[in-house]
Amino acid sequence: MAVIAVIAAAMAFDYTNGFHDAANAIATSVSTRALTPRAALVVAALGNFVGTHFGAKVANTVGEGLVTLPTGIGSLGVVFAGVLGAIAWNLLTWWLGLPSSSSHALFGGLVGATLFATGGIVQWHTIGTKVIIPMVLSPVVGLILGALVMWGLLWLIFGLGTVGGTGYGKRHPRFARIGQPGPINRTFRYLQAISATAMAVGHGMQDAAKTMGIVVLALYTGGFQDSKTDIPQWVYLSSATVLALGTYAGGWRVIRTLGRRIVHLGPPEGFAAEAVASSVLYYNALVLGAPISTTHTITSAIMGVGATKKVSAVRWGVAGNIVVAWILTFPGAGLVACAGYFLVHPLFS
């Protein structure tokens, strides 16, 4: 029963991850009208389902390297409390409309519960190299690459001269307006359908993989399998399906913040932000196996792209609130998990 409870909690987290982080894949495409909201949700759900099957490296990092659990069935109480902390933080930030990181909520929850468990050990070196450093670097990389890629696109388009007689290439702010007719915006709306799909697949690689890591950890601890790294096919399918369902349910509070409140995006900016963010996600998932935040990556890419118009185009007050939520996510989820651990520990002893 303890293993079933942990797996059920992991799937509940997976679902909240889907509707909380659906904005990561589709907010820019919806805000620029490249995709209708329903079409964008379908693309995000299918992309998440596919991406899950490429997330083994991230799943192994989550399931094996972040914490050393106590021995015996009591260790499942630690995992259960950690996941509850992550779910609570997801629901809170969703209600506030803040695009915080479900990933760091999960890591914070696991660390918080482990700290107060007898025999539990936090692998701070792994936390530092696999979580904290990527948490700091991925937004910086997203911000810089977003600006560089957008400047490259502007240089390319400006180099073409007056496109189709519309004069879009003459001044960036005019070129960026949503809904303005012309071949440039139409072309980039088509390209955004591709970049949004790539973003959704990258989100599946990262976020469903974290749920898989928790499930495998529960199976290993409960004695249902001998390997900490082997991922049964049913775990892939269930994690992918639940994440896709959560994504399709949508998370419109977060989508409005990410798609409209940070900066006013046009199709070229939306394509640049999604292309940069998905590239960063792919590299970390497939090459490094680092569980980075999709939320941090796409949000910082949007800021970088938006700043190429002019620095004041980015609503830095909104961005500041988001950054504060990022900083509070790890300790906030950890504190909730600590309280949860003391409540559920007797049930797992």
C-alpha cells in the first residue's frame, strides 16, 4: 500500500505539472496567434507524451542521485511527503498565476522531507552540480541566447530589405506587432507551430522524466525491482499519459502571465524564444541528463527576446515577481514537505 500511495502521489504531481507548465510550451504560440488555444493544447499534450520516452537520463538523476533515503518502508514516507510539498507549491503558484518551476518544487520537497528523516542524507554535491548550478545558469543562458538569436533573425530580415512592400523590416517595434498582416508574420506563425512542438517534446523529456524517477525510486525501495535505473514500460506510458492529460486541461492563469504580461510578442519573437528554450532543454536532457526547469528556460528566453526591442519593453516588475517565486520555490516546497513528513511519517512506520 505504501508503494501505491507514493505512485499515486507522483501521478498527481505529474498532472499538476501538466496544467501548471502547459504555458511553457504554448503560451507564446497562443499569444502570437500562431496556434489556437485548443490546437496549442493538443500540440503540447502530444509533444509531452512523445518527449517522455527520451527522458531516461533525467529520470535516473532524480531517482538515484539527489538524496539517500532511510532504509525500510519509512523511506517511502519521505518520498510521499516530498511529492506532497511539490503539489502544494504547484497549486499555490498556479493560483497566483506565477510560472514557477515544478521541477524545483519537487527537488525542494524531497530535500525538505529528507532533512528531518532519521537516516536520510541529502547529496548536496549532486544537488549543487545537477540542480543549483543549472538552476542559475539556464535562465542566464536563455536570456543571452534569446537576445542573440532574435538579433540574428532581425539582421537576416533587415538584410532582405523591404519584404513584400510592407516595410516590416524598417523598425523592430512595428515589425513585432501581433496581428499585423504580411509575409513575415505569416511565415513565422508556421515556424512557431514547429518550435512549439519542439518545446513540448523538450518539456516531456524533462518534466515527465522527474515523475518517472520518483516512481522507480518507490518501486526499488518497496522491493518491486532490483535496479534503481531500470524504467518499466508501464512507467513511461503512465507518466506520459498523465502529463499529457494535465497539459490538455490547460493552465490559463500561468499562460496569461507568460504569454502577455512579461512582454508583447510577435510571431518572430515567439519563434526565437521557443527555438532557444527547446535547444537548451534538449541539450540538458539528452547530453547532460541535468533536470533543469523548463519554466526558467522559456521565461528567460522570452525576456531576452523582448529586450531586443528596447529594454523598457519588458515589464520588469512582473519579471521580478517571477524571479522571487523562482527563489522561494525550493525552500517553500521544502518547508511544506517537512510539515507533511511529520504528519505522514506514522503511517509509513
